[in-house]
Amino acid sequence: MAEAIQQLILDTLDKQGTIKDTRTLVLPGQSDPAATHDAQIIILGALNSLSSREMITYTTQETLSHVLTPEGASIALNGSHEALVWAAVPAKGEGEPITPKQLEEKIGGEAAKVGQGRAFKNKWIAKEGNGLVKLASSIDDATQKEMREVDSTGTLKAGEKALAELRKRKLITQKKGQWFTVHKGPSFSTSTAKPETDLTTDMLTSGAWKTSTFKKYNFEAEGVPTSGGALHPLLKVREEIRNIFLEMGFAEMPTSSFVESGFWCFDSLFVPQQHPAREVQDTFYLSDPSTSLDPPKKYYETVSKVHEHGGFGSTGYRAPWSDAESRKLLLRTHTTASSAAMLWKLAARCRGEKDDPEVEALAAHTGTTRSSKDTGDGFRPAKLFSIDRVFRNETMDATHLAEFHQVEGVVADRDLTLADLIGFMKVFFKKMGIENLRFKPAYNPYTEPSLEIFAFHPQLHKWVEVGNSGMFRPEMLEPMGFPKDVHVHGWGISLERPTMIRYGINNIRTLVGHKNSIESVEKSPAVRF
Ligand code: PHE
């Protein structure tokens, strides 16, 4: 059908040059011209298809036409109310006159009520006694005729006044209509053969390209969305936090060792060997291999001595030292294991050893520190950070998994105080958009004093814990070889918490793991603190 109409339009244009009014077209299989609204809609489809191929151009003309209301349609079919009344009453002298009540029963209340008045006015019926009889022997149902005329042409020959009357009687309503004037387009032809969309080798060799018609490029068409890699929300937030550290003159520590020994994860940090965090229900231990390579001998001995017997002004834990405990391999429970190893390397020059190449590289990246005075003891200040994965043997729930990411900052300088630590954290968190901070005394085996960091959460409208911090203990720093006036402070936060707050995620399992949808990753917006 669609193609037959397109062909009709093209043939008519071929014959007439233009089609002034598409309402004059007689569509295939029809005997009347396409005057109705529906017919013009069908024609419009054909016009759009032809004009997209530039075979024709067309302009739209608006008309107002009329359509029947349901009441009008019923009159077109069954006759007007007055005609129904006339048909229902007996002729004069033929049977009993019909009472108004009987009339109502016969043709319905509405038709009887409206129809009687008009039938009287038209002198079609008259009163006889208590009833009604016919006055005219035949009638001309003009209303029905008008309805039929409007139905087929959308208007009345009688003109606007008659139409307005029918509108007032709510038998017809106005409807916008359209028709079209059609001209030949630049690619006019009477053939509706589909244009070629591609130039092929076959066309070139056969020469068919010379006579083929080609489809025009549509530069307005939207392309298929391209698929590509997308950064996970955690990586986006990681990048922002990384930038904050870099902006503050911090250098990034290497943290690729997920597997650490008990020595670096705990002992070097002065975590007692009997500490509950070291038990299997909190830490994942490796079974194969299960023991670490040899730790640096001298340092190891000093650490074990401080634990067991004390030193550097400390009484130590006075509990037997276990070499086996220290050599156990485990999945690191915090990135502070890496920080400890890095600090030990940083202290190499203080121990009179050669500078560690890793430290040298980091030192080159460390920005200004408060005091850089060289007192000849080999110490050089450092601002270090890391953001990497840690593992804890925890029961998983909506906010905890067995692994997460830790963001850790460490500053080593002479005479640092708690006020420096608090000041640093204020600047750091402010850069993350968190201005309202509170600090609560806490306990870490490796820091004294220790502070838990709380931030006011504007959406949750309460204080939430965002991190942990402290001044590293002399029992940890002095065995490494740092001079007494060198103080080191550090703080750690999780990467998951700010990410979940940022993206409004309340179940960590929708952020990490198999329930995380690729689509949400692809759509997650960039983060700017
Ligand atoms: N390691 C601590 C934690 O896991 C964070 C921290 C780092 C605390 C450095 C003090 C100093 O919560």
C-alpha cells in the first residue's frame, strides 16, 4: 500500500508537474478523492519517505474541518431525535395518540425530550387529547443529512452559520486537518527503487555505478553509542584523592606487596605478638608459602628486643618473642605495613648506611617540608602517601567486605607535634570538601597519642567516623634509626566510604564484587572534590 501511494504521487507529478492539493488524489482501491483526515495522514507518510530521498518537496496547508461527536454519529446512523419522535407517534386517525410517557418508554427519555420540541416546531406532530399524533405525512430529516454531509466532507455546503449551530448543539466538533502541495524534487524519478547505500566493487567492475542512484548521507543522524572502557567509581575517587596528596607535596609510596610478613605488618609497628588483630579471625594467613624470607637481621633483632625487654625509654611488652609469629606470611591488614618498610628505608642514612634508591626517587618528588635543616645526622624529611588494597577476615555485611582500599598519609619531620597532625588533616579533608572535623582520643599500638577523625555528614545529619590517625611511637621509630627529634605522624581513611557517600551508594556490594553492574560503572559521573 505504502509503495502504491508513493507510485501514485510520482506518476501524478510526472503527468501534472505539481499536485496542488493532495485531497484531490484518489488513493489505490478507493473511488472517492482522499478528502478525509486519515487519508491525508497516509499520504503524509508517503511524502516524507519520498522527500527523504529528495524525489519530491512538499508544503503543508492547514485546514479546519469538522467531525461528528458520538451523538452526531448516532444521528447520522439512526436519524435525529425529532425524526425518531415523528416515527414513533401514530398518524392522525390511525390508532390511539401516544402519551408522552409511552413515547419516553419507546425512544428513550433524552430523544423524547429534545425531539418533541423540534418536531412541534417543524409542524411534524400535534397534540390530540393527552397524546401526540403525526401532522406531516412525510418528513425531511435535515439534521441527519447534515450529519452525513459533515461525516463525509468535514464541512457543510450551507456554510459557517449552520456549522456553528451544530457545534452549539454538540453534534460536531472542530478538528485541525492538513493537506499538501507537492512538487518534483532534485532527484525526481517515477521509479521508487531503493537507492544504493554503498558503492561496491561489483558496481565499479560492472559499471552499474554510472546509473545507480545513491542514498544521501544523513549528517543529522545520531551514531550508535560507542562502547569503551570506563573507570570504576573507586578509581575516580582514588584519582581525586591522589591529586590532593600530590598538590600538598606528597610522594606516592610503592605498595604492590599485598603479601607481607607478621614482622612488617605488626612487629615493626610495635603491635604486640599477642594482639587480637593478629588472630586468624581478623587476619588472613598464607598456607603456601607460609613463612617469609629473612628480615633485615640487625633491625629484626632490635625490634624483637624492644618488644620483649624494652628500650629507647620503653619497658616493652615483657612477653616471650616468637620468631615463628614474626615470619608468618599474611595478606596485609593495613597499608601501614608498607609505610613502616618505607620509613625504615628513609632512616637508612641515619643508620649510617647508603641511601636507598627507592627513597632517593621518592625524596625527589617530596615537596617542601616545614624544617629541612640538615644537622648532619643523615635525616631528610618526607611526605608520603599510598592508596591501595588491604584485607581483613571480617564478617561481610552492607558496609564491610573482606577487602577494601586504604588511603594513608605519613609525614616525617623534626619536632612535629599533634597540632601539626591536626592541621594537616584539616587541610587534607578541606580539599575533599569536608570542613567540619572532630577528633576523639583513640588507641593504636603504634601511635601515641592516637585520634579518631569524625566528620559531620550533611546528608545523614550526624557525625561519622572517617579515619584513624596518630603520632608514631618512639618504640617504632627509634629502632629504625631515626634521631629522637624526628617525629612521624600518619592518618588512614578508607577509599570506599567517601566513594559510597559521593555516589549515594548504601550497600558496598553494589560498588565492589559480582553485583556491581557494568552499566552503572559506565554511567558513573566524574568526581571533583
Ligand atoms: N593503620 C591505621 C588503620 O588501619 C590507620 C593509621 C595510619 C593510623 C597511620 C595511624 C597512623 O586504621
